[in-house]
Amino acid sequence: MPKAFFVLSFNISIKLNLIQKQAKARYNQKFFRPCSFLVKKGLYNHKENG
């Protein structure tokens, strides 16, 4: 396997990993922030409901 190809594929995997992390962070912000906001408000209590 040529060294250049290995370096290229390594860089691509790093970029994909970063994209996944950013996507996950965006999802977490959309999903968990409203939930924690509701928990603070007392409208959604996971321990009582579940």
C-alpha cells in the first residue's frame, strides 16, 4: 500500500470523525437542551413518569 494513499485515507477518516462529532453535538443541543429546560421547569420529571 503506498504511503500517500494511507495518509489520504487517514485524513479522510479524521474529517469524517469530526463531522460525526459536530453532527452529534448539534443533535444533542436540539434534543437535550429542551429536555433539561423542561426538567428545570418541573414539567417533565423522568423519575416520576418513568
